Amino acid sequence: MAHDDVKHDYHLVEPSAWPLVGSLSAFVMLAGAVLWMNKSYAGFGVLAGIPWIFAIGFAMLLYTMAGWWRDVINESVTQGLHSPVVKLGLRYGMLLFIASEVMFFVAWFWAYFNFSLFPQDVSIGSWPPSGIVTLDPWHFPLVNTVILLLSGTSVTWAHHAIQHGDRKGAIQGLLLTVILGFSFTCIQAYEYAHAPFTFGFNGAALVPFTDAAHANLSGMGNLGAIYGSTFFMATGFHGFHVIVGTVFLAVCLGRAILGHFTPTRHFGFEAAAWYWHFVDVIWLFLFTSIYVFGQGLAPAG
């Protein structure tokens, strides 16, 4: 039976090359990352340590994402193929995606609390490890907390405006949210650049490892690595999600300017708003546990 003769509430997409192109792009990016990170491996020859293959794969992946999402937008706005059943499926898909992201962050929180609540298990002795100078939670982290809380308010303003057909209000709310998201990223980048510790070990103990230290993986460098890695992995991945969410909302801002959203058709924006609220909640947990609780008895930097 021909596709056009089938009467149902579901949208069967047309054959597309995007899945194949996306898979190839991811493979090129992965291979490029391996070549880039293995600078001293002679087996790769002249390709060892070269970042361009990774950059090409990453650019291909961005092109795939833009083209694929453009087609989905056309299916909804231009072709009107997103029936109520399709929209419900999209909502379920976004909710499951956010649930998977929650579990992703559970892993980083688990690692952090495992070290902080049971430091004796890895012979740390105390948390933070002795010699670590922590960041002051009531300085830049507090500013970023206020920024994200304000951004959650502005994105809700934009959502309310779309539901009531207020295109101008939606544009203003989205623009403010994008600016706040960009501000958060800039402040966190400054904080990272001036942090008193690094991903590997404490800034106060930047001394070369001896053979003995390599052998038993002990000493200040190893203990500092435990704190630095848990801190930067948790807050860094959240920062990456803020960047993704900011781009997501910037695309929604462009769509709002073009008049794509109506009171009855704006799931693209709703998905971005859900994602942004998820980012806000994760930051509140990070601020409370890693910055405030993690400061412990260590002197503030």
C-alpha cells in the first residue's frame, strides 16, 4: 500500500541521509580525537597530535544537526505533519532524554559524595584534602546562581507570552535568557582560569612527580587530583549543558522572530524551556553540595 494511502495519526518520515551522515561525522570526530590526544604515539605517523581531523568531524556533526533539525521544523511549520499524537511522542522523547541526563549527573554527584563523605576509603583523611584551597561559594558561584534563577524567570516569561500570542514579549524574554546564559558561561570561564587548583592537582603543589610518586600514586598530587577531577567534571559538564541550552534558546529566539511559534504550536520552545529548567535545578544542587558543603573547613580562596 502506498504511503499516502495510509490514514493514521502518526508521521512516517521520508527516507533521509542524515542518520548515515551523522554516523560518519561521529566516527570521523572520534578518530580525530584519538589521533589528537596521542601526540607521542609513533604508530600514527604524521597524523599524531593533529587536531584538524577532529575539527572536520565536529563541523560535519554540527552540519548534520542543523540540517536534520531544519527538516523537523519544516515538517511541523511548513508541512503541518505534526499531529497531536506526534507532539505527544515528542514530549515523551524529551522527558526521557532529560531523565537520562539526570542519571548522567547522578554519576558525578555519586563520585563527589563518595569521596567527600568517606575520605578514609581513599586515604584522603579529610575533605577537602589537606592543602586544597577551595573557591569561595559566596563570590562568583553565588552570582551565577542568581543569574540562572533570573534566566529561569525570563524563560517562563517568554513561555507565558507565547501561550497568549504575545510575540514581542516572547522575543524579549528569550533575548534576556540568552544574554543571561552567555553571562553565566563567561563568569564560569573566568572562575576556572583563576581557580587555585587544577584538574590534575592542587595549584600549591605543582611539582614534578618522582618515580616513587608514580609508583604508589600517593602524595599531594594524587589527593588534589581527586578533588580537582570531581569538581571540574561535575561543574564542567554542567557548564557544557548551559552552552547547549543557550544555543537551543538562541535558535528558539530566531524562530520566534520569524513567527514560527503560536499558542497551539510551540513544542520546540517548550523542549528548550524544559531543558533550561533542568540545567537550573542541577546548578542548585551543584552550588549547595560542591561549593557550599565542599568548602568544609578549608580556607576560602
